[in-house]
Amino acid sequence: MRLAAVLALLLAAPAAAQYPPPRGELPGVRVDDPRRPVDVRHAPWSAIGRVQTELGGRCTGTLVEPRLVLTAAHCLVSPRSRQLVQPSSVHFLQAYNRGHYSAHGRVVGFRTGDGYRPDASGPPDSDWALLLLAEPLPGPVLPAWARGLPPRLELALGGYQQDRPEQLLADTSCQLLAVAAGMVVHDCAGTRGASGAPLLAVIGNAWHVVGIANRVRRDVAIGEAVGLHGVRRFVEGQ
């Protein structure tokens, strides 16, 4: 079933009443805003950091291997040229909090999803990027999970968002709604700046990244994340 059809079913269902419209200027965040600051010194948040370019772009990323950071591909698009930036202009600040961070990674290369286009005309599930760092970081890392996900899986989403860019905000009480066309549909709260943030779940008593946040709906508090099937083979190849 195509993603649009899945969303149509979700919105048509009586349960849709539990997803009120996002408030004001924060698409993707419900009126009762469940996001809270989290301690980046502790797992799983210690593996998350701010991805930023020398052109001023800011997003969220996750260390999934000592030299690999997972984020959204659209975070690497120059706002001026509308083309992908040079890898050397991208930096990863692990466990960033109000100007401090546990490690700094300089990017020397990156890989985007098959078919990704900076003008957003490519497949939605191609909006991911793996950043290759010049040197391995000490960690910790969060492993990527690319296998099946059970219905109503409990999730968490944490990112550096436009209203609080200096602090990691997380919604820790949300869940999976559907998986379709390579995308994970969820009800986790997140707004601009959370692009590239990890959609997290505890599987087998350990935290895993199960998706990469890439867009939210304006009319209802539902978000979409890229599933990791296309990412796994590149992570395992390192």
C-alpha cells in the first residue's frame, strides 16, 4: 500500500481525533507538546549530535558506527545553490548541549539514498545520508535496525529543533503507526531542525535507530521517517 493511502486511512479512522493539529508556527508538534530536554550524557541521547554546515545549516544526526553518522540527505543541500554541499563543509558535534559537545567529527565524504535529488523530486525513502568522518569518534554508537517492525512499537524521537536549537528535545512517549513504501509513519512530536533525527526503539533490550526523521504534516501531528533498508548494506560494509 502506498504511503498516501496509509495516511488517508489513518486520517479517516476515528482514532485520528487523538492527533490534534500542531500549534502555531511549529508543524509536527501537538498543542500539548510532549517534548522535553534530555541529558546528552546518557544513552541513547549520548550518540546523537548536531549536524551543521559552514553555510549555516543545522540538523540532527546519529553516530551509528565510530566513523559513520546517519542523517537526512536534505540537510546537506545548500540553501543558495540548491545543490549538495561539499563534504568538507559538514561537521558533527556529538552530544551537543549549549555550545559544549563530547566529540567533533569532520566529514570527508557522504553517501545519499539511491535516487535522491536535492529538488525533492526523488523517492521519499531516498532522503538519507551517511556521513563518513575523518577519524573514528569514541562513541557510544546506536546500531541501525533495518528489519521488520511490530505494530504499535513504542518509539522515541530526539533532535535539535528550531525553537530550542541549543538543547536536545525528545518525545519519549510515541509509537509507530504504519510502515509503507520504505517510510515509517509515527506520532512522535518534532519540528524543523529535527530533520535527520533518529527514530528510536528498544529492541532486544537495546536501543536501535529504526528510522530517520525527514518531514511532518502541518494539519495533524503525524511525522514520517525514512526506513533503514536502503542504509543497512552501506553501514555493514564499513
